[in-house]
Amino acid sequence: MAAIGQLRGVWRRIAMALGWRPREVLVFVGDSIDGLRTPDWKMVDLAEWCGLPPLSDEDHDRLWGEFSDVDLLDECPSAFIDTGADPDDQPGLSAVTYRVTTFDEAAMKREVRQAISAVLANGR
């Protein structure tokens, strides 16, 4: 999965270097400890965000027992995930930070919906 995200990042940098500058939208920020949030730091439920009805407890456990928010977003071609390192505030508590952007939020929502539906339909 990580290779797909890295390839998308390379294509994005090439396109921007060639002068293609569509409007990039910051969709989520967060880290590996606290998860993803909106840019104004509100908690995110990806199923709700993409327009799916509330998940049953069983579906919730099946989905989030296998995947993280970032794992699902990495399946979406229109989501760009930039990672960084959070400086250690306390020893042993370092986190990976995330910044998720897109050029087409509607397409990203559709892709997240499809990824979640696929996991729930066939276990992946």
C-alpha cells in the first residue's frame, strides 16, 4: 500500500513541477496515536464523512479491526498522504504525523465509500 501512496506523491510533484497547479484541498491532519481530524481538529469518522449510514457494531469492529484510517485512505487514488515525524515530547511516545490532501474531495469521498463497502462486503 505504501508504494501506491509514494507513486502518487511522485506524480503530484512532477505535475506541479511542470506547472500544473490545481487547487489542493487539505482534508485531514493527525497522527498515528490520535488518528485523523479535520483541519479545525474535529474528530473524523470516515464512514460518516464519506456519506455511508452509521455502521453496526459488527461492521465497525470488522472494518477498524483490520484497517486504520490511513490504510483506507491509501487505497484511494485521489487522496495524497504526506507523512512526517512528530518530535518526541516524551521518550517512547513518538508518532507519525499525517496531512491528507486531495484535488477532488467528491472523488475522494466516493473512493473511501467504495473501499469501506468492499471491506465490509468481502472482508477485503
